[in-house]
Amino acid sequence: MTAEELAEQVKAELKGAWLPSVYCNRVLQMRTRSYHFGPLPKRPACLIQHTLLGVELKIGRRRLLCPDLATARYLSIFARAGCADVAVPYDITKTSQLADELESAWHRMLLLADRNAALESDRFRSRLHGLLIAKLRAEVAAAGAGPGVPEFKQSTSQRAN
């Protein structure tokens, strides 16, 4: 089997747990705001740091201040994948659960890839990981990052007319 065929097989095995599916079906269905990472390194090392000023997400040499740990975990998943723009849930109470689901999807994808390519060389597995991440990045980019500012209902009427 080629790496491309194995990548498709891993995606098919994941079904609804495929990270872009979770992103499209769960994240983009709620009110979100867009987040732009700027230029990311080729294989960014993501590290969440607790500082005196709060929680920071360190991507390569850059440090991004995050409002809370859940948002830092959420953003680190997309930074690892190399996504330039993502949608971040506006409701911070939902971010932790989504970060859990997305992290599980990320690790499940890599574990399935390693299991399916167990008899192959390290170079082949690395290529398979790269193909899966590129496919993931393309699907998240195609889904979009949502609006820059969440939409608010303009009506202030308390009664239904």
C-alpha cells in the first residue's frame, strides 16, 4: 500500500472522529471568532507555559498570550497542524470540552497511522504523518475560520411581537 492509500484508510477509520469533521460539525456550528496565527514554522514545537501574566502558548520562538488554559490547549492543536486561521468558540465554557475532543482526534489519528504502518520504515511513517497533517490542514482551511467578530442579535425587545 502507498502512503496516500494508508492516509485515506486512516481517515475512513476515524469517520466522525477525524479532526476536521469535529471542527466542522462542532466548532463551526456555534458562535465563533476567527484567530490568525501569522507565519508558523514548518514543524512548530508547541508548549503551554504558565507565567505570572497568565497562560502563554509558545510556538517556536513566538509567545501568544491566551485568556485561559483551555484556549491555549485548543489553539495548540491547530498550531501543531500548521493551520494559519481557525475559529475559536466565543463561549469559553465550551472550549475545554472541544479541546479534549480535538486532542483525542489528533492522537487517535497518529496512533492509527502508526498501527497501520507498523511494518513499514520510519521514513514511510513520517511521510504518512505528513500526508495526514497536510490533508487535515487543507480541510480546516477549506472550512474557514468564521467571522472576525461574532455576530450579536441587534434586537433588544424582551417580548415576542
